[in-house]
Amino acid sequence: MSTAYLVVTLATVVVNAGAAVADFARAKFVLANCDQLGLSRSWLPLLGGLKAAGAAGLLLGLAGVPYVGVAAAAGLVLFFAGAIIVHIRARVLAKIPFPGGFLALAAASLAFAATTP
């Protein structure tokens, strides 16, 4: 396992775990974002759960269960690609860098997880 793989994947875990906590806590910025995007606040537990599951799966991948790590990274890539689509459809273009950054981290984690023996 390379240092880059470890650093990128741990960064992905930290940001997704933090985002999940913010979703579960119904942080003010999360609620404002939901309102701007036209998402029901009732979706927050599911969205937070998906982010938390992705973070946990990435940790399992680092701990020696590589297929779970690959699946978690792929799930996060799909999740954040969907988030970008939601932002575009709602015409909230100024906030696309946020899911874009999460997507970039997830994609890098996926690339590392899929190519590390």
C-alpha cells in the first residue's frame, strides 16, 4: 500500500464522515443547501447514512478487505456524480465545487483501491 493511497483514502474517509455527521446533526448549512436544491429534509438520514457507509467501507478496504473498499469508493463516486447532477438541475452552479471535490477524492480513492494488489 502506497503512502498516496493511504493519504487520499483517509482524506476521503474524513470528509465523508464529517459530511455524514453534519447530515445527521441537521447542520444549518446542510438545511440551507437542501432548501436551495429543492431536496426534502427527510432525505438527510439516508444521505448521511450513504456517506457514512462509504467512509466505513473505505476503512475496511484499508484494513484488508479490498473488494469492500473498491465497492465503497465506487458507491461514493456514483453518489457525488448524482449530487453534481442535482446541483445542475437546480441551477445551483456556484456550489458545484463542493460535490466536485468529494467526487475527485472518491475517484482517486477508487483508482488507488482498484489498482493496489
